[in-house]
Amino acid sequence: MNIDRTVMAFAGSTVLASLALAQFVSSWWLLLTGFVGLNLLQASFTGLCPLAFVLKKLGFAPGRAF
């Protein structure tokens, strides 16, 4: 799996987990969903993604976006 697909899978999983936690634990977990959304938005403009840097150092195959 390359970096792009891993970043998208991680972001999607985090959003879904955050929504489930907000439903069953506390609505404060929606802040995590907002953080992921803002991070995806800034990555679309700047091309910089903190998770992509970490995955690159871990040896994941490069993708097209990161």
C-alpha cells in the first residue's frame, strides 16, 4: 500500500471512529473529526501532510500526492 492510500484510509478510519465515539461517549470527539477535516483541507492546498512524512520515514512506497 502506498502513502496516498494509507493517508486516505487513516483519515477515513479516524473520522468514522470519531463519529462513533461522539455518538456513544461524548460529543467532544467531534473535535477530532474537525481536526482531520482541517488537516485534509490544508494538505490539499500545501501538499504537506504530517502523516505522510511519518509514513515516508517508515518506508512506505511513495504515491503521487505525497
